[in-house]
Amino acid sequence: MRETSNRIRIATYNIHKCCGLDRRVSPARIVNVLREIDADIVALQEVVCVSNGVREYNQACFFAEELAYEYCLGENRQLPGGTYGNVVLSRMPLRAIRNYNISWRKHEPRGCLRADIDLPNGDLLHVFNVHLGLAFTERRYQARQLVGPEILTNPELQGARIVLGDFNEWTHGLASRLLATHLESVDLRHHIGQTKTYPGVLPLLHLDHIYFDPALQLERFTVHRSRTALLASDHVPLVADFLLEIEQRKGQLEGGKPPLIREEGKEEGPLLCAETD
């Protein structure tokens, strides 16, 4: 673990259900990639959590136990014996969590998981982990939901915001344009000399994005393309280092700290979202 008090490393990673390019499902391989990037906060998409007695099948719990993270799960749909959705891993305390339903009509259920995290310098960070749909009209609807008063522009938010994940937007679409009116975006060409990151082996598209409040100072950005990462999933992690110079927003979250709900009958387990819109 990196020893730093004024910097924070944040990553986004679509793990493709831990199914690699060799078509082998290996949560242990994803753990190795997460260990390589050594991030303080990780937004994961396409995570499968099944409680069937096999430890690795509950992927989020397995990651957290192996790497000593706290974690929360935003369920997008149910599976036989478990759930599927977005996960946030954090080395810092999770103050509150909320999952927003941004599904459109009868398309695949989609969500935006918000995790409020207490940073080492005492500030609060709102992390929005997003996985948008494949259809053009679907993404336009979800983009408007994201920047609306219930999610990103909610006046109750009191900390800096970062929105990251798999946007499934390979052109400069509405989601990119709307988010750019509220937040800064990572200029890939400036940091890595190219504009494509997906798929990891032969990048042709730019699907994964990181947007952040101007109060956050981006110091370094990388695309993690180790040998393990190139095999573990079709996506590779995007990793951003920020300086902790955050101006707090005024006000408090309504009702104080929302409760964190654990799986019934388990002493330890994934933090489930207290509310789903």
C-alpha cells in the first residue's frame, strides 16, 4: 500500500464478470490486477456476487477480503443465488451509499452507485460508479438522469464529486457533453498520447471515462496495461492520482448518515445500498 497523506489514487475497471480473453473466469486474476494498480478507491462494473459456498464466486467479497478494502454493492439485477452490478472498493471509511436506478424501458437494468467516502484529510468525496446502456436512445435518457437534481446536481451533496465507469459511448455523445458542462474530464491525449482505451489488447474505442470536480487536482493519469490486465478482462483499468485539495460544499446530507445495510444472517458481507431510486 502506498504511504501518502495528501494524494489519492482512484481507478475504474470493468472486470467483465472476471471472464478473461482466454474465456476463463478467474477472480484471483482480477485480484492480481487490483494489487498491481494499488488504488485507494476502485469502481468496478460487471461484478457477480453469488453465495454458494465457493469463496471466489462472491467476487466483491473476495476482492475486499484479499486486499483489505471496505466495499459496497449496487445491485442492477438478481441472479440465481446472488446479484450482479457495480461495486466500489475503498481503503477509507464508507459513510453512506445509494444506488440509483437508471434503467430505460425494457432494456438491461442499469445503475449508478454512489459511495460517500471519508478522505484522510477529513473531506468527503462522492464517488458515482456508472455503467450505461448499449443503445443510443438509452444512453441519452441515462445521461439526463445522471446530471439531474436527484443524482449529480443534488443540492444535498456536500463534498467533491467524481463520476467514473463504463459509459459505452464510443462517440462524443450526450453523456460526454452533459457531464463536461458540470465536471472536468481526463484528456487522454495529454496524458497517454492517444484517445482509445478499449479493448485493452488493441484499443479502438473510448468507453471508460473519469469525470471530476474542478476542486480535485488531477496529478497523473495512466491506463494499466500489464500482461495480467490484458488477459484478465476485455477492459483495462484507468487510474487517476489526485491531490487532496478539496473545498467542501456547504450543507449536510439530509437526515445525517444513511444506514449501511448488510446481508441478512451474515456478520460480514457486502454493503447493500440503503436506497434504490
